Amino acid sequence: MASSKKIAIVGAGVAGLALAIIATKQGHKVSLFERGDKVPTLGAGVTLWPNAMFVMQQMGLDNALRDRGGLPSMMCQFDPQGVLQTEFDILAVNALCGLPSVTILRRDLMDLLMDTVSSLDVNIRFNLSITVADVMKLDREFDLVVGADGRMNSVVRQTLYPDKVMPRYHGFVNVIGVSHQQESFQDNAISDFRGSEQRFGIVPVNGGRCYWAGAWNAPIDKHRPQSDWFEELNQRFRSWPNPVKDVLQNSDSASMRHIFVHDIDPLPFWHQGNILIIGDAAHASLPTSGQGACQALEDAWHLSLMLKEEDEVASALQNFYHQRYTKTSAAQMVGRQLAKKFFSGQPEPLLPATHISAKELSHFWMQGLI
């Protein structure tokens, strides 16, 4: 087994917290730096598919996650009039993977990860904005510096790419939120309503709670008040089927926000020397991929394995990149392909069941894990 390392992690998102947990349990000395005054909770909720649940299981958090989340059995696609178009059997894929899929509010996921970090011997510092110069100082002090500081303004990525990697806007806005559903609505199915160049998705969690997103084509406008985006959301979807009306009428206003959706192009490298980027800082994908948080969790797991197998950090990071690049790039490209179909006016795509078998999807999800 490789020797214990001093590891600095910049960013307390999903990737950063998961790595802090796994690395600390493996005997490494971890320090975690976060620019905010608490863990970030951008996003209403996430679906952790079986590949993510594998990592949560390795951390010993799978049962706690199930207690806080929901267990969807189906994904149903509807047209704007509420007519069912296709169904996708989530349970069939789960069975092939040997693990469940779990939906959870992002704040609950982050609380679970943060509670676990707090119970470990991790040096956590909030309200600390790291600069490029700070990254270089950390590199001299620590054996490994990991940037898990997000897709839009990753300082660690800027350290590796001084000319900057510009996130790419794909022309659509997501307005997201959390709501309570009416009891009459099917509570174990993810519902996807698709119209012409617009989409509304509803993901059940538990206790009648759900998270949702309405999306449509829009130019970036940072000066437009948030209330205007919410008003447009209601105007666009007010005549859509009852489940959509229901969640809009019962939304938690504090949870609502709009996001101009970006990703980044696949990068030719994620590390130099002992400095590495992971998660969205390295391979941000569009939400249409359904794999953002899942691939962040996989990063944490695979990096911990490489550090366990290789005593030389640079060699471990090179192996990590080669291990992860193909799968993360595939998730990025799937997200782009689906977004293009959703928002370009092309004929509406069907659910994955019409394009890929449960066996093929389970193989992709679990590739490199079991």
C-alpha cells in the first residue's frame, strides 16, 4: 500500500466532500478549502444512478442516502398534452447493476456528505477564496492539490490552463425548484414532459417532495431580474398537464433559481505535477447527461484507488486521467446530443429505452466499477 499523503482539496461540492471522506478513511491527511461560508447547494436535486450508489456504498452512506431519498421505478415521457409517449424501466437496469437508483434533494445530499466529513479528522476552512498564487503555495505544502471547485470559475483549472478554459453555453436556461406533489400523482416515476424546444421534468423524492426543472431556449441575460424568469416559467408552462401545474403552484419559492446551462469541452489533461482537477472542474457535463454528480463521485473513488496503488503522485494522477477520460467524455457528449435534440427543434427524441438496451446502459454505468 502507498504511503499516507497530505492532500489539499479546493471546493466542498460533491466531488470535494466525497474525496475528503474516502481519502481520510484511507489514512491520508486532508485539508478542505471552500470559498463560501458553507457547502454549496446549487441545484434542486440529483438522481444518483447505480454507479453513484456504488461509490456511496463504498463510503458506507448508501443506507442513509436511501432513508433521505426516493427510489424511482420508472421514467415516463409525455407530450405537452400529457399523453404518454414512452416508458423506461429503471428497476430493470438497477437489477442488472445490482444497486438501486436514488433521487435526493441536493441540500440533503450535501448535508449527509458534510456531516460525514465533520465526523472525520478533516481540516475544514470556509470563507477562503483561493487564488492561483495560493494554489502554487499549496502545491509546495501538500503532496497533492485537488481542484474540485466547479465548472464556471475553477481557480485550480485556471492554474493548469493559464489562458483559461471557457465554459460553453448551450443556449438554454433551466429554472429549477422544489415542491410538494399532490398525493394523486404517481410518486415513483420520473416524469419528462417535452414540447417544441422546451421541457419540464419532475423527479419525486419522498414524503410528497419532488424537485423539478423547466427549460427553454434563451440568451444569457444577467441583468434580468430573477422574478422575470419565474414569471416566464409560469407563462410557458401554465397550460401544460396537471402534474406540471401542481408543482408550480406548490413550489418552495426559496428553492427557485435560474441557471444558464454550461459545460466544458473535454480537456487534454487534468493535472500537472501534483495539481489535479476533478468533477465539474475537469469534465462538466450538461444536466441532460444525468451524470454530473455520478461522475464526480466516481472521480473520488477512482482517485483514491490510484493513490492506494501508486506511491508516486504524478504516476497516480496520470493513471487516473487515463482511467476516467473515456467515460467522462462519453457522458459529456451524451448530454450535448440530448440537449441538441431537446432544444434545436428537431423531432423529439424518445427515452433511452428506445435507443439503448437496459443491458447496454447498465454496462456503461458500471464500467470501471465492478
